Amino acid sequence: MNTRPLYLIALLLLGLSGCQLISNPLPHLWFYTYATGSDGDSLLTPASFLELRGDGSYTRDFGQFEYGGWTRKDKQILLTNQQHKTNTLTIKGLSSKEMQLVMPDGKEGSFESLPLPSATAAEDPFSSKNNLWRIPPDHKETEAGIRQRLFNHCQFWETYFTWALDKQLETIDVRSTPTSIKIYGNGFGVKPFDELPARWKGCFFDEEDCRKANEMIEDIFRHKSIAWAHTDNKFKLFISAFQQLKRYLR
């Protein structure tokens, strides 16, 4: 049997598949970099992201966290969130590394691509599973509920640094993500309540619940010992530190 025709067909199909992958750079993790053609959008920060996965799922935080399914129609990205509301982003420019989007309000934003994290939700810092803390509750929470919100927040940070370590990234932004934890070069601490960002306070039902959360974290830093791992790799340092915080919150 002459297998040469089958071999040629396989090569052709492989080539076509490769072309499709190259011609569809959308499935990436996109981070906001700067605004163009407008005064910018105060809700967008260096921590604003849009994660588009090849299976048609997405998460994003453009000032408010959401998740759902996405499709592309010509130069438009259609995002249908968990509340079944569809938002449209218009693609003004697109390559494998950069994307320019026109928002529904007409403002433009530029984004850079970074490697997608693991497809496993538990290992993806941008999955809905690791960002429940970003979704404000519709009622006051018990102490256990607030503690679980903080635990999920620390889970985000742990997977965030793990993703950076696995993808061998040189730097990642740690200042723009809303948090009560001050992260700096060789350590971290708790921000005073009056220095908490509005976005972090907005993760709670009211100011009272937010204050309780801060007191929980302050209590850990005041009475528990967080040991720093013996490594020069800062990502590993913070992975270990947030794992310890999670244990104290459990």
C-alpha cells in the first residue's frame, strides 16, 4: 500500500492547523497597558485583565470581575457574562503580542499578551474559582464568611506568584490589585484601614465587614509567625508566605 498520499494529506492538515493557530491570537491572557485616543479610563489599571481561553470561556476585571463565554464576530469580541449580559469589545488592532480594544463607552485601551495559566481552574489565578473574593456579597457576612473571602484572596495571590514562577516571568504587578496586604520587595504587611483602596472595600457588603476583615489579618500578623523561605527567588518567597497566611485563616 502506498502511504505517500496519506503522508501528504497529514502534512497538509497539520499545516492548515498551524495556520489557524497563528491566525487566531485571541486566546491569551491580556493585561491593560495604556489608553489611546482618550483621557483614559480610571477603572483600568495595570492589573486589569482579560483572559480568553480556547474553549470559549473568559474572565475579566475592568473595574468589576466577571466570567462567562466569549465568541468573535468579525472585529468584535462578544462577552456573555454569568448574568447572561453580553458586552461588545471592538478590535482596533491585533497581533500575537498586542491588542487595541474600543470599549462600549468609546474609549480605547491597549493590551499586552502573557502566557495563559494552567487550564485547571484551581491553578489559574484568573479563574472564577480564585476570584470569588472580588464579587461583593448581597448581604452581611458571618465571621466565617469573611474569613473564607480572605482565604480565597490569599489563594489568588499564591496562584498568581506560582503562575509567574512557572512561566518564568521577570516581573509582575503587585500594586494595582485591590488588597489589604502591602507587598514590597522583601516582605509584606497589613495596610491601615484608612489606606485601603476603594476597590478592596467594595469587595465587602459594607465598611463594617471590611474592617472586620482587616482586623483578622492584623491579628495574624500580630500573633502568628510567618517564616520567610530560604530562597532568593521573590516569587517563591511570596508563595510560601501566602500559603502560611492561608493556614492561619483556615
